[in-house]
Amino acid sequence: MTYNANLEPPRKGLIRQEIVTIEEENGIIVKRTNVRAYAEDGIDYLDHMQSEPMVYLKGRSTKVSGVDFSTENLEVDD
């Protein structure tokens, strides 16, 4: 379950809330989206979080769980 203190409390007419955070983590730009979807009664809700890597920062250490994702030695086709 995802919890974010910045989400508003339930109220009538509220259907869905999303909070998007973009940050650097281990040389990777990561977009995290916290979502709260409300049921028709406006009280019950489901929370979920999505995490999406967006950009690898060149020259930064990008080892995750022992796997090296660095971009220093990658070749790009023109």
C-alpha cells in the first residue's frame, strides 16, 4: 500500500489523485507516481505506486543489485 501525506482526505466527488515525483537515484532519473483511486462511495480507496526509470546520467555510477547499468561504454548508432 502506498501512502502519501500530501494526498487529500476523501470527500464527495473526489475520483482520483496523483502525485508525481521525479528524482535522481544511483545515476538514474526516476519518475514515481503515487495514485489514490476512490470508490463510488467517496470513502473507500485503493493506493498504488508506479516507478519508471527515465534517463541514465552519463558518467554516474549506476550499479543496481550488482548489475552495472552505466552508459560510459555504450555505442550509439547515428
